[in-house]
Amino acid sequence: MIRKLLVANRGEIARRVFATCRELGVETVAVHSDADADAPFVAEADHAVRLPGNAPAETYLRIDLILDAARRTGADAVHPGYGFLAENAEFAAAVTDAGLTWVGPPAKAIAAMGDKMAAKALLAEAGVPMLPTWTDADEITDFPVLVKASAGGGGRGMRVVRDAAALAEAVASARREAAGAFGDGTVFVERYVERGRHVEVQIFGDTHGTVAALGVRECSIQRRHQKIVEEAPGVLPAEVRERLHTAAVAAGRAVDYVGAGTVEFLLAPDGEIYFLEMNTRLQVEHPVTELVALGALDLVRLQLLVAEGEPLPEHLHDRVAVRGYAIEVRLCAEDPAQGYRPAAGVLHRFAVPGVEREFENLSRAGLRLDSGVVDGSVVSVHYDSMLAKVIAWASTRAEAARALAGALARAELHGVATNRDLLVRVLRSREFGAVEIDTGFLDRHPEVFAPLLPADQLPLVALAAALAAAAARRADAPVLAGLPSGWRNVPAFPQVTRFTGPDGEIEVRYRLDRSGGLAEWSTDPAGAPTPVVSLVQAAPDRVVLDVDGVRRAYRVHRVDSDVFVDGPDGAASLAELPRFPEPTAELAAGSLVAPLPGAVTRVHVEVGQRVAAGDLLLTLEAMKLEHPVLAPADGVVAELPVAAGGQVDTGAVLAVVDPE
């Protein structure tokens, strides 16, 4: 039996595995980079070993360091989680060669499915339906196509190409991204099916020859070819579900599969299914399968038992009975409106209301949270942007979507930008409710990228922030703390507070009367309409306003000059500007600055080159993804301060385009 388990991963999946280990009485070992030294998963492990450095290539991808950590701590088994080395056959073999128990499929099966071209050939012989595929770009004449990384998954290295002119650059870019994420830049091309749905089957095999299908998941809502909304059991015709189960089991048996795995398919509009890939690991979206299975299903527990040589329970050999419906969203530190630009920094507050369980099954309708972060966690530029998974289970799909959207809308997520508003709008959209979904959903629905907070509500949010700040100052006042802020015997000039917000600078002017009520208020720009507002309550962390006869409560959280306001219509992050700002160096006109720390991987232009608005200037790599830096307007490249390969911090000037 497994006595002490090392998890060769980080964040949410490490915490998820540790949760099951605690129930089973298995000791745990964490490995961590310097950036993760204070992360929750490290604190929750029984033992932790430092991997010197931060970048994955020098920490979580170092097989030698991980095996040394197992030796030093006396671990007798290794769980790879997902990502990093989870689908690395060399790692699986090294673990077993070291005399440790490998919690995953055999190295042979990983290798067979890791080479996606070889996997397609093998599974085609087993009768699994395939899409047309190419390895030589010169042979492609029919578009659109999809460039894919041969190693790994998670949407990295994928590019949709709609014409021959864009193919070469897409292949080169996909190779760079795949090499950075998986250490293997091999790519291939397959036909791209418009309006296809991404569906997948959870399979499980044991060492006694059983391969079982444990249900279907719908994963069509994706950004950058990476899933952000997943659900089970999926809204599918019974005969399609049966074909998926049959093909998935055939794929597993073709490689003598052992452990948890997922066979992914594309469901075409005509009802045909096509094999996409087989992920030889536990999937990020595994909680929805656990929640809808009738009876207590813990896929990590099954992984450990199968690794110990136990057979799958007999009730899992046939089709697993389901109960209700589960929907999961991936909450990521990124700004969808800015091309999903990742965000890094301190997560000052992370609170999702109504969570019944963390990392565990639900006994009744409710919310589950699988999170890698807590209040105060640092979101690093070195790793994936996913913060947590929030999962709702209910008796129907509509109820699950409503509960999940409501909890996300009320969540307090302070310190870094997130995709929360996008997720809420997707879950509340008519098309999602009607199951009018496919992998191109986000491309066709730009309306879901709008923030939840309407622009005309921002003045009220700023007013609430200003009144909360005034209340905090009065509470800290050494004398006459009971007097209203700015009170005078004779009405004088109003109080003025200036913020920067999502739409630029906003100035709030207000005056309180002798009783502490709101005598007057306005905002800049001049002429902006302001509703009739009376002040019901003002505390440092809560402001209640009566707006045209309707009460609105705002929760206010201040960290230094940053103010986070959560209200009934949405949330906003503001930064209070100093009354007397310090002088700063002025950037040259046309300067483009780094939105977050990263590495400049390529520079596409030269100083003196004329460019047009939207032209690609350089490529910045951050949080395991490439981010294009585009010319904001027509002009001439005046400066390129950073060469290819250079590291930059937030705010560093990347290029200057003189708008001549």
C-alpha cells in the first residue's frame, strides 16, 4: 500500500490530491519553486522540498530533482497531477525504475498517446474515427485547418489557420509555444471543423484488464483552445453518447490503459464524432464527473487504489448512473477584454459565497471550490493563470448555471484582473441556456466580454469608495471623530476625491451636512448625469446609498491606495490618486509598455521602419503564453529598447512608435 505520496505539481491539483490523501491516511510530500514557497499547497503537505528557482524548466520539469525529493523524504509513490510532467513517459519510467509506485498509466501507454500522430494511426486501426491530418504543411490545400502541438495539451500550441498565407507563421508560433510549455516543439495539422462541439469521455483502467467509461463531459466553451466552462453529463442524444463511450473504451483497450484518462472528441454539426486526443492523466474538469456520478466517486482515490493493484469496483464496469447536473468554470487571472492578457500580483481577497465543500463531493445541491489560492496569495508570472475551479451541482442544468453565475457575481476577487465577468455572462446567456454552443462560441458573442458593471453605475461606485475612505479617516481621527468628514459651520467647498478606474480618471465631489447625510455630490466629467442619492450608511468597509428610492449596498475593501468595490450591479477596482502627486518622468509619445513581467521572444521590426496600426512589433511571453505587441497607430518605429531574449518588468518600454 502507498504510505507516503509525493505530488510532482503545484497549486490547485496538489491541494486536490492532498485532500484525498488526508482521508485515506496517506502522508504527503510537496515540491515547490521559490515563487511557491508560501503557497497553500506547500503549507498543507506533511513534508515539502524546495526546488531552487522559479521557471518550470528549472523546477517542476526537473525529473532528477523530483526523484531526489522523493528519496530524501522517503516517499514511496509519485502522483504527477496535470501539466508539467504528467504526460511525460520518461518521467513515468524514471519513477518506476527508482522503485516507486507511479500513480498513472504505464510509460508505454503515455508514450503511445503522447505522440499524437502515432496515436491517431494506432487508434484508427482500433476503429476510432479520425479527422484528416497532415505533418507536411506543403500538402495542405483545404482550409481552415488547426495547428496542434504533438506533446501536451491545455490548448497550448494550437492555432486556427484559414488561408495558406498565414500557415507558416502559425506553425512557427505553435512550435515555440509548445517547446516552451512541454519541451517538445513538434506540431501537426488537422482539418478544422466549424461549429464543432468538444466532448470527452472519462475512462478508467485497472491492472486486471478492465477499461470502463465513467461518463461524458461537454467542454465546448473555450478561449485560446483552452476550456473555461465544463459540464456533465452533457446534453447529447443517447445514441451519440453510446458511440462516444464505445470509441473511448476501444481507445483505452488499444493501449492497455491503466488509471484515469480522458478521450477527447469533436462532435460535428452532422452528428459525426472524431477523435482529437487522449490525455493520459487526470483532467482539470474531473470534478463534474465526480459530482454527477450516483454514489460517492473520488477519482483521485480510484487512482491510488488502482496504482496499488486493486481492481475497479464492479459497479463502475458498466455505464455509471448519474444524478443531476454539474457545471464547472475555470477562474483565471486574466483580462478577457485585452486579449486574455494574464495578470500577476497579490490576490488581496479571494472569497466565493455559498461554497459547501472544498475538493470534496456534494451530498446536496450546492457549490464546490477547488482552489490553488487564498487571501494574500501571490499570482506568479511563471505559471498558468488559473486561480481556481468553481463547480455547481443541482438537479437540472438551468439550476446549476443560475447558482454558479450568482455565486461568481457575488464573489470578492481583489488584487488581480480575472475572467469572472465573462464567465457570468456566458452562464447567463440565452445561447448557453439553449445549448447553442460550440468551440467558436466566444468568437461569435462579443457581448459576453462586456463588464458586469454598467458604465453609468461607475460614478456611484466611485462615490461609495470616496465615502468609505472618509469614514475610515474619521474613525482614525484622534479628536472629534464623530463629526462628519469635511464638516464646516458654514457650507464651503465640497470634498474632492480622484480615482483612476476602468474608463480612466474619475473625480468625485461631495459635501456632507451636519447630520452626516449627503448634502450634494457630482462627478467629473462635467455634465455627467448624477441620480438623486441619499446616504443611508457609511463605514470604512460598507456604504449603503438610496438611489432614486432604491437602496444599494456596496462592500468596500481598501489596500493602500487601491480600492475594491463590490456592488449589486458588479465590481470595480479603483486607485485613489494623491492630492499632491509626486513628479514622474513623462513617457515619449507612442510608447508601448509591458503590461506584466515577461520575456521578449521575438522582435519583428527595426528602428526606422514604417508600420501601420495593428502591425506586429514584437512578441512577449508571460505566464506560459505568447502575447503580441501591436502598433497602436500608423507611424515609424523610433525606439526598440529591448532585444529578443530580454527580460522586462511591468511598465518597461518595449517600443516607441512615432505617429508621424
